Amino acid sequence: MKQNGEIRNIIYIHENADKKYVLSYGIEFFEFAKNLPFKLNNLLLLNHQYDHGSFNMHTLLEFVESEKIQKLAHDDIYGYGDFCWIDFEEEAGVDELEGQEIAELLYLGHTKQHLQPPFYSKLNNQFAYLAHDDGWFNKTYYRNLNDFYSMLGSTVSYKLSHLKGQKLFFGLKKGKNYPFISKEVLYSFKDKMKEGMVISIEKSIQSRGKLEIPIWVMGDYLNMDAMYEDYEAVMKTPADGFLVFDRKTNEWSALVK
């Protein structure tokens, strides 16, 4: 499991397309924010331990302005325990929230379950981010699930470029930057994501011509300790697919079994 400050090198994903959320292990807030296809808006903090937020008098909740998110991303978010937020465009929209809507947000931050789909026209939010031990258990709602696929494709490439102890092959430099994986390539694994799957960056197979990241179908987990235990068994079996990087063309493709 993860040591303090270490980047997790497996990603577990279970997508619920109907309810527009993704359960995940292995993607932390700093990676999520860094690898989105656009800059995050302001964050209304629903459950957190961050000490440098601003205060909204109407909701009695703290918030982080967009330009200060990088400072938040460098905090020890994993150490907070729970870390839950919803983004918003303007504080004026937060000030228009009715009591029922504030109650829904408090319930969302407390239970990580929604009473109503957590997308509010007053906030024009794109996400609701609900984490426990950030990167260990994350439940993230996406107004547009394409944003998830864009973020995932960039995050896998980022992790691969920062793989600890990455072996050097045929004169390749450690810390090579890989191009992001397109949404279209990741769509090939949509059905497997609905079942629950692991992308194992740590088990990448490298050769002169290509790099292959194995994928295993895992099933549905809420307990990520149990998921990781089962992953340690399943990784000894043949993979259910690969993300394949062709060194000659500098492109990614999907191999689905």
C-alpha cells in the first residue's frame, strides 16, 4: 500500500454511468486537479481539515478560490480523513442556495451519498468530489463523464512518467514524458470499468518497440483494502486487456481481451 508521499501506481475504477459517478482508488486530488482538461473553479468545502479557506456566511462553509487551489493541492489531504467538496462558479450562487439545498450538500459531505443528483444550476458545478483518505477511496460525480476519461488518460501518463524505480530500457531516459491517452482509447474499456477494473502501471511491460499496461477486471468494491488484497492475487493471472504505447508512432491503443 501507499507510503507517505508516494504516488500510487495502480488505479481501480468502478463507473456508475447512470448515476454519473466513479468510484476509484489511486487518483489523488493533486492528480485530479492537474490532469483535468480545464482549470477547476472555486471549491465549496463540505468535509475537510484545510486551514486556509475563506468563509461563506450564508452556508457557514469554507471555500477555496480557484487561484488558491494549487496551495490546497500541496497540503496533506490524505491526512484529513474525509475530504469532500463541490465546485462553484460565483460566490453569489452559493449565497442563493436554499435551506433544502444546503441540507443536501451537508448530507452529501457527511455520508458520500446523494439525496438529489448533486448538480446545482446556482453553482453550475461540474463535480462533487467525496474522498476518504484521499486516493484510497474516492467517489466523484461528473456532470460530463467525458471529463473523467480525459482526466484518467492524463493521469495514467503522469503516473507512468513518475514511476518509482522505473527500469531503463535500451537507452531510454528515466522520467520520460508519455503522451496522454485519448478518451477514444479508454472508451474501449468502458464495459470493464462498469464491472470494476484495475489499471496496473506498476506491472507495465516494456520492450524496445512498445510498452504495455495490463488491466484486470476486479468487480465492485467499497472496501479498498479488500480490493488491493484481491488485486495482489489477480495480478498473477493473465490480464483482461492492455493499454499499449507504440514507441515508433508515439501513440496509445487498446488491446481488449
